[in-house]
Amino acid sequence: MKIIITDGYTLNPGDLSWLDFEKQGDVEYYDRTSQVESVARTFGADVIICNKTIIDADVIDAASHLKLITVTATGYNNVDITAAKKKNITVCNVPGYGTASVAQHCFALILELTNNVGLNAASVASGEWQSSKDWCYSMRPVIELAGKTIGIVGMGKIGRQVAAIAHAFGMNILYNGGNSDEAYCKKVSLYEVFIQSDIVSLHCPLTAANKEFVNAELLGLMKPTSCLINTARGLLINEKDLSQVLYQNKIAGAALDVMSSEPPGKNNPLIGLPNCIITPHIAWISKEARQRILDITLQNLLAFSKGTPKNIVV
């Protein structure tokens, strides 16, 4: 069995092991594969293991022995599902691997907006505390989360984990999309989430229907003291609209781990705004979460080999 790993570096930069995959067949590994390179590199594959490499109809048509595509992520929009279905190629993904890690990063972003740890630490490192006339100071006001309202858009596994953490902080919790059985969570309309919340946090999948749904209209409903968090998908937000709202200080801030294109373009309007924190899509990247991705991907491969495929998207 010929196994092609098209872009394994971000998943495993060297601190994990592909050994169990090498036991299953002849593995050909690439750190990264561009769309131009994809057809040639996957031509002889029985199995393609990919993360963000585009597996389009050209790749699928050229790989005449291809039987399985397993995506090392939950999202699989990089694979032409229609083309795979026509060729009876099974496509699997990795659901539920990053719930704890993504929720943790969500609150890291929230806490940076409210406690400004990085900003204050940088101030001390630059010598400002040493030269201060006072024994303490803060670069920006510190905001207490207890009693504040968080609005969660997308009450799936990650949304529910974020809600549990928010509850531990003493926050009020509103949500739209999905369901929660917890008495401390209140389901409201999408408009009410944006109107009432001090923090709006996105945890919904990207669909054709909700692309750029966070636009000028919804952002215009938010309080001037409120903040927006996105650890879901960059294309949920109209970045031009958000940049205008932030530039005009119509909301207090935003913290984003995902962008509409990754890496973002040099002229992205959000980069460099003082009230916008951006991290390079790292909410998923804990070693523990990446190990779960490898483990589940291996199980996808083994299950398919036994004729009982799992985590099938097509």
C-alpha cells in the first residue's frame, strides 16, 4: 500500500512519530505540497493523508490507484468531495480532537484582551516599571470577567467547553446555534447574542450560508465595550467590516486565531490594528491535540483496511 503524506510538517514538526504509519505500507512524506506539485506527488497513491493540500478533481483523476483520502483535520473543504464520490474514493476526517485545546486558546485570547498580560510584560521588559514613579501601573484597564456576558455562536463540543470555562469564571452565558442542557446557558437569537454580550465568541463550522455573516450589520449591534473572538474559521467574518469597526473604536477589540486566507495577505486590513490581537492559527496545535490527530488518522487507515471505515465524510 502506497501512502502519501502531502503536508505533514504542521501536524508533526518532529516531536511526534509516523512509525505506526510506516508499518502499514510504503510511506512517502512531504513537509508541504503546493497545488502545482500535488498531481505528480500523489500519482501512485493508494492512500493520501493531507491537511491543507488541495486534493481537487485533477489529483483524484490522476491517482488511478487511490482508495482513501484521510484529512488530518475536522474540516475537509480542501478535498473535492464530488470528484471523490464519483471515483468511489472514501474520504475521512478527524472530529473532536481539539476541544480542550481550542477552548483553552479561546480563553487565552479573552484574558489577553481583559488582563493585557503580554502588553504589560512587554512594558516591564522595556524598562517602564523600573523607571515608574508608582509601585504598580497597567497599560490598559483590567476587566473582571465575573458578571460579564459571553455570547457563543455554535454550541457544539468546543462551544460547550467554552461555556463551562466561562461558567467557572462566573460569567453569564448566551448562545445561538446547537444546544446545551446546562441550566446556566440561555439560547437566544443571533441578534440578541451580539446585542447583549460583552464578549462574542465564534465556534460554528463554515458553510455556504454563513460565510462572512459577521458583517457591519451584526458588528453594529455590539456594545462599544464589547469584544469579538474567533477560533473557528476566518471566513465567518467580513474582515473589511471588522477592520472599520475596530478602526472607529465602535467595539473595544477583537482577538482572532483564524483569517480569511492563511497565511494572510500583506495588505490584510486587520493586521497592525492596536485593538486587534491575531495569533497564527495555533488553537489546535498543542502536542496533545496533534497526537490525537495522528492516533485517529491511524485508526481511520486501519479501519478502512479492515473494510469497516470510520469518520467518513463521503
